Amino acid sequence: MNTQETIDLLYNLKLKGMSEAYKAMTIMPVPERPDLDFAIAKLADAERCYRDNQKTQMYQRQANLDTMPISKT
């Protein structure tokens, strides 16, 4: 499996954070790429951050924070 297929597979598996992090790692020069254990940790952390951000955005949309009127008492 080549690099682009791996990126597409991660994206199709709804691992969008991992997909973007892996793409960023493949762009790096080979000597600067992280070791395997660090790379896997970075991929997992990127996915967790992506999902946390998606959840936060969903809650903000549901709360309609920008359209709620302020009541004066």
C-alpha cells in the first residue's frame, strides 16, 4: 500500500485526525521523521484532538451561543 492509499484509507475509516497527521509526517524530510513509537503516539493524539474539536464545535452549534439574546433584568 502506498502513502496516498494509506492516507485515503485512514480518512475513509473516519480517522481524519490521523490522516492529516500522517500526511504531515510524510512531507517531512526522512531524517526529521519521528521514530515509530513517537509517530504512533502522535497519530493517536492527533485523532483524539480532532475528535475533541469536532465535539466542541457540535456543542457550540447546538447551544446557538452566537444567537442567544441577552436578557436584561
